[in-house]
Amino acid sequence: MYAERVREIVSQHGRLSVPVAELADDSDLYQAGLTSLATVGLMLALEDGFDIEFPDNMLSRRTFGSIASLAAAVEQLAAKPVLV
């Protein structure tokens, strides 16, 4: 459900050395060229695009390692009610 939109955002903000269209959902984004700096921009774009906020415990290489793991994280965060 979220994977296609996540894929679009990764394509726009991930600064990968490989076209996102050539990657499977479980491909390693870091092997495809994702850097720590690009991860920050990607995180901000995902937060803006889905109106979510990544908690500190999700700011890991594991979360940002693939489109599938990002889509799962976004789905989990989007399902939580916003606490004000």
C-alpha cells in the first residue's frame, strides 16, 4: 500500500547511484548508494509526505535499508494516533 509512494520519495530524495525503478522492494538502499546525509533528507521527505514523525528508535540503518522496510515503518507510524 505504501511501497509505491515510498519508492517515489526515495527516487526524488535518496540520491541513489542506481535508478530506483531497477531496485526490488527488498534491495539494499545503502548498496545502491544511499548515504547518511541522504538518509536525513529522505527521512524528512517521508515525514512530510506521510504526515508522520520517525521516533529515535526507528532512526536506524535497518529502517532505511530497503523500500520494503521503509514502507513497513511508514505503515506502522501512519496507523498510530497522533499524540499532541
